Amino acid sequence: MAFEKSVGLKDCRYRYTIDPQIKKYTLKDLTFTENKVGHYELSRLLEEVPNSGNGFLLRIVIHKELTGFKLNITDSSGLRIVNIFKSEDHHILQDKFYFLMNSLVDRHIFTKTEQ
């Protein structure tokens, strides 16, 4: 998957775009880590029951030049893309996703618009 300036996950209410005010030190404050290539990564397990280890993996990778990003939700192995927005059965996971993304919007990592 290529880096994009704007990403909208399938069936998600919002589309996320890199905020022009994004700063590298803010990424580090928010526990993004630098990978071998220099890109910034954040991985979070979206779980219905906290600390159960059962859930879906949210992975955000921001380009080292802060020009684009990748955003996906996969199964716990990281191999298959999962759509948590398709069914209301995952409303707790959806709430956790929106909460995390709203915190990144508040810190000027992303901006969001309705799809």
C-alpha cells in the first residue's frame, strides 16, 4: 500500500488527512516509533475486552517527510484487512477507533472530514 495524503477506510464515517501543522516531536510524544527506514509507526490493538489480547490491529505509518500515511485495521496476525465498520456488532471497536483518531486530530496529526 502506498503512502497517501488522505485515507478513508471502507464504511468509516470520516476521511483522515495529514494535518499541515504535524510535527515530528508530537509523533514521538504520542508513542509513534521510528522504523528502520525512518517512517513513524503506531500500532494499537482494538479490543472489546481490555487486556484480553483478542481484537484487531490498528496500524498507522506516517512517511518520514510527513507527506503521507498508511492506515489499516487487520486481524491480529496483521495479514488480512478487516472492516470493523460493516456491522454494528463491532460498535465498541468503532468507538475505540474514533476515540484514538480524535486524539490524533486534537494533537494536529490528522484532520477529519465526513465521507
